[in-house]
Amino acid sequence: MAAFASLQWLLTLAITTGVLVVTILAFLDVIRRPDFAFYREGKKTRRFWLLLTGAGALFGLLGFAGMISIVLNIMAITPAAVYWYDVRPAISHYRRSANDNRLRMGARNISKFYRGA
């Protein structure tokens, strides 16, 4: 019976660690993207995704600390999964420069996004 309890503990640890990592990475990725990228690609606002992925990261942290049940911890990964599979592919070519607030784009030409250009 002790082996089963140990296996259950390891499985719970693996799940909570995975949820914590995925939710924090999603939150950090939302921080990296500019506001207008979400609007231009027809997605919810950056603030919406910051709140959703931030709450998911908080629940992931609480689950890792053992303060909430594993079911709530698994539910915390849902916003991060939606972000990774739906939103991020659409906005992945938008990013901020590390040195300043000017926007940089990878694969697409930025001039078509400004009406005056």
C-alpha cells in the first residue's frame, strides 16, 4: 500500500509541476506580445489574456503548493491551453524589442498595419 501512495504522490507532483510550468509560460508569453496584436488578429484583448493566464498561473502555484485539489489544478491549465493552441499561433509574429517599446515583427511587414504608411 505504501508503494501505491508513493506512486500517487509522484503522479500528483508531475501533474502539478506540468500545470505550473505551462501556465507560467503562457502568462510570460502574453506579457511579451503587444496590445494591438490581439486586436489585429481578431482575438480578445491582451488584458483579458493577462487576467486569464495570470489566474491560471496563480491556481497552478496553489496546486503545486498543495493548497487546492488536483481537479482545480487541472482546470487551471484550460486558459493556457486555449492561449497556446488558438491565440499564440495567430499573434506569434508580433513581439516587443528588448531595448525599447518600438514594435518589431518577424515574418510580416509592419507597414500594412498602419493606415498612414
